Amino acid sequence: MAKIKAKKSEDKSEVKVNRKKLKEPKIRTEEGETLHRFIIIFIVIIVAVIAIYLISALVSKKDNKDSENNTVAETEIDYSIVSVGTILNRNQYDKYYVMVYDADSINAFYYSTLITQYTQKEKHDKIFFCDLSNPLNKEYANETSNPKAQKVEDFAFGEITLLEIQKGKVTRYVEDIETIEEILQ
């Protein structure tokens, strides 16, 4: 009898070993599959969000370093440029000139040079520039000018005009380039 008992115990140990080797397939329900897919998608989304955050953090640090090295140029306002509407409003000067021309014209560089040379003189009256190519001033640019204009509404300018203004009134209206050159010399 002892022999039979030994065999039975040996059979039991073989069965245990076989059970360990052969895994029973897991049976998933449809709800289990859906939950499994949801968890996988959730993990992928979390990983993507973290990756995007890290990339943006690195890029923003690089941009901050670049912006620290860049200096902002100081902006200056050019008070020598006026619009037609403000030509007569320079009350801080008793006498001043306003050169009116289109900055996009062929002779604009020459006109600008005249103004620059005039301002470099030791004694000179204040001179302003009015650009007829500016959208605010375009309506005042005409082929026929109005030399008798005393109000802003009446102004009409040709290719080039030099206005001499004293105490808010136009005292001289010159359209001839040679006369303008003589005045500004």
C-alpha cells in the first residue's frame, strides 16, 4: 500500500507543475475591453500633454534668453512733421515755414536736402515739413493750388509749396522752386 500512496503524491505534484505551465486564457467582457482601451488612451493623452508642456517650457526659456539679449530702440517723435490740419497751429513760434510736398515724388530728395541745409544754418526760423502722400493730407494735393488760402479748409497744394506763417496766418505762399531756394539760403 505504501507504493500506491507514493504514486498518488507524485501525480499531484505533476498536475501542479502542468497547471503552472499552462495559463488559462483570460476571458474579457466587452465592458472590460472598453475599460482597457480607455485606460490606454488616457495614458497616451497624459504622456502627450506632458511632452507638449516640456517642449513649450524649453522653447519659452530659449525665447526669454533671446529677448534678454535684444535691446529696444528708443522711439523719438519727429516734431518737424506736420499735417495740413495743424499747419497754422504752431503758436509757440512767431514766424515759421512749412514746406509742403509729396515725399513720394521724384524731386522729394532734393526738397528734403533744402530743408536739411536750412536747418543747419546758425540762425534760422523754424521749418516744418508736410507730406502730401500721407493719407491725412491727400485731399489737399491738387494740380491747381490756392495761394490765397487763409484757412485749412481752403488749402490746395501743387508739387511744392513753401508757406511763411506769422502769428497763425499765412504771410507768404511760394510755389516756385527758385524763389524757395532763395528764401532758404
